[in-house]
Amino acid sequence: MSNNDQLLALAGMFQAALLVRQAAREGRVDNASFEASLGSILKVDAATTSDVFGDAEGVRAGLGILQSLFDPSTKERDLEIARYVVAIVALEKKVSRDTKRLQGLGDGIERVKRQCEMFPITHSNIVAAFANIYAETISTLEPRVMVSGEQGHLNNPETANKVRAALLALLRAAVLWRQKGGKRWHLIFARNRIVREAKQLLASAR
């Protein structure tokens, strides 16, 4: 890790993974985090990572997860969230080499942009549209991301849409993280720096 752009993108991944877990296990998501994460999907032409997420405030929950997950003093780590991140990072490498799949993602995002002229980004219609993009372009890739949760929530169509939409937001953040120089080894060997910089950004967001 070497700059705020990388850290914000990393926080974006972990925030989206947190949203996946919230939806799957509790049938709900934090609305502010969900809005920021979904909004990041549409900001494909943003100049900086800060523009994508709205500075540190947009990924406050993700920064908090980074701080607790990578802090050596943490006794119980939420490995489920980390598992979603690692799975999507692996899939993102495949997506980045698949021109047809990238075109499908781009076309789907453009359709959602037009829908957002009529509905707010967290409206069920928009969430369903994001979920459909994920289902058509990403969920067919192997290995598939296996989401754990309460069957009652996972079998609820609106909740399942939130899970898929959050996974799409996780993919968006993974793309951004790679573009900003993020590497998988950072997750293992740069933990102290991640914790230190996450604390600094959290302080600036207050």
C-alpha cells in the first residue's frame, strides 16, 4: 500500500463485502454504505478514487473493517468478509481479460444510469438492475462466489438482489484497486500500513 487511492479502493472492497454479509445474514444493509457502494459502480469515468467514493466518508464502514481485520491485536477476525474479497479479486482478473464480458458490464451500467434518472440509486428497481448485471456477466464465472447466510433472507428476491448488487460493487472496487496498483500480497505483508492509514483516513472523515 502506498497511497490513499489504493486504500480507498481497498476499503471499498471490504465495505461491499460487509454489505453482502449484512444482506445475507440479517436481511438488511446499512443504507449510507449501500448508497455509496452502488454509486461507485456508475462512476466509471471519475478522475480519482476519492471522486468514486466521495472521499473517506463514503467508505467509512470499509475503513473500520480494515482497521479491525488487519490490526494484530484483533482476537477474532471476520474471515467471511475477507473470503468474499479474495474471491472477487480472483474473478476480476478473469473479467479484465474478457472483452465480451467487459462490454456486457459496460452496457448494463449505461442502462442503469438511464434508470437512475427516474429512481434513486437504492430503489428496488435499480438494485434489481445491478443484480441482473452481476447474474448475467459475473455469476457464470468459475469458481462461483458462495455466499453464506440465512436461507430465509437468501430466498427473498429483494434481499438476493442486494447481495448480488453488493458483489457487483465489490467487483468495481477490485477493478479500481488493481488500477491503482493494488496487489494481493498487500493483504498479507502490508497489514500494519493498512491499519495505520485506515485510522488516519477515519480520523479525517469525522
